[in-house]
Amino acid sequence: MSKACTIKIQNFEGPFDLLFHLIEKNQVDIYDIPINEITDQYMDYLFKMQEMDLEVASEFLVMAATLLHIKSKLLLPSPKQNKEEEVDPREELILKLVEYKKYKQFAEVLKAREKEWERVCYRQPEEIDIKTADEPIELSYDELKRVYVELIERNERKMNKTADKMTQILQIEKVSLKSKIREVIRTLMNRAYFKFSDLFSIATKSKLEIVTGFLAILELAKLKKISITQKAQFDEIIVHRVAENLEDIDEEKIAAER
């Protein structure tokens, strides 16, 4: 541990320890500190110190300056402003004290636990001499075959029969509307139009990809970025580019709105 952690000044390990002691001594509410009284007592304590380590004392002086600053804010009249917007200058100090109190209580618990368990003596591990003897096992061919079959059957029972279904679910999650919108945009950047079956063919795409691709062109058509034509029912669907610059389309936003 560092020197700063081991040095104590009259049983106080730091400025918060001293401040917390004064609050408990005066039996005041930590959320409503009488800053004038506490500041005076804190300054009296600093003046009574005779031998101080400079490195540690600087922390106490910083706290003293903080207390004097808060005291001056409470004493000096503040400009007129909405009372609801006024901020208590003690608020930041109170939050730090509450946090310090929590850790101080936890440290006391650990200290009590250490005191309790320091009286416990543990027995050192012993080496136990176990004599082993290699005994040959006589096993027939039929017995070996039976054990092997049992192991195979036991392993099959452990296999998850829904593993194939889980694989299909994971594959479904890979198909997103955003990716299909990006695919349509990338295709139309190189040509003025394309046939829907050329890009989303049943021979190369899954049913889910084809349906998601159809939703993608519907979303782009709704935004008037493309146009869709079909001469007759069940005829070929033609997708035409309408927007001049397709790179500005935010496919993530479109997919999120969907």
C-alpha cells in the first residue's frame, strides 16, 4: 500500500473522515448540514494541528477551502432568481459524504469479518498415500460390443433433436429488409431498370429472401425512389429507377420505420 493510505493524522485518515466525525459528533442530518458550525469546528481542528505531513495536510486544506466557499455562498446575498431554480451549494458535498458513509460502513463490516476469522486456524493439507494396483480386465468381444452400442445410444439421447430447427431460425435472422433495400439500390445504380425475377429468382434465392426483396421494392416505391410496372396479372414485375441519386437513401431508417 502507498504511503498516503497508511499515514493518519490524529486518527483521521482524510478530510472526509474528519468531516464525517464532526457531523456524527454534532448529531446533525447529513442531508441538512449546518455549514457555518461545521466549518468553524473544522477550521479549529486544523489550527490545533502541530505536526502535519505536507502531502496529507494539503487534502485537509482543500476541504477547508471548499467549506469556506460554501459558507460564503450561503452568507452572501444572491441575485434575485426563481426559487425553484436555486441550487443548494451544499449539494455536491452532501453527495460525496453519503458515498463516503456507504464505503465507511462497508469497511467496518470487512474489518469485523477480518477480526472474526483471524482466530480461525486451518489444517494444512495432507498427502494421502493410496496404493493402487493394475488389474487386467478380461472382456469378451460380445461384451465390448455391447458397451460400445450403449455408449452410442447414450450419446444419441443427449443430442438435441431441435438443433436443425434452431439452425433454420438462425438463417432466417440473417435476412433483413435493410440488406434487400441495399441490394435493390446497388442494382439500380448500374442500370435504369431490372426484372424482379432476375434479382430475386426462386432458383437462387430462398422464399424468405424473395418476400423480403418484394417488401424492399414496395418501401422504395412508397418513397418515390423507384417505380413498379406490370403489364398483366402474374406477368413480369419491372422495377424502374426514379431518383437520380440513390446513394442518399438511408436504408437503416427505412427498415426501422418498417
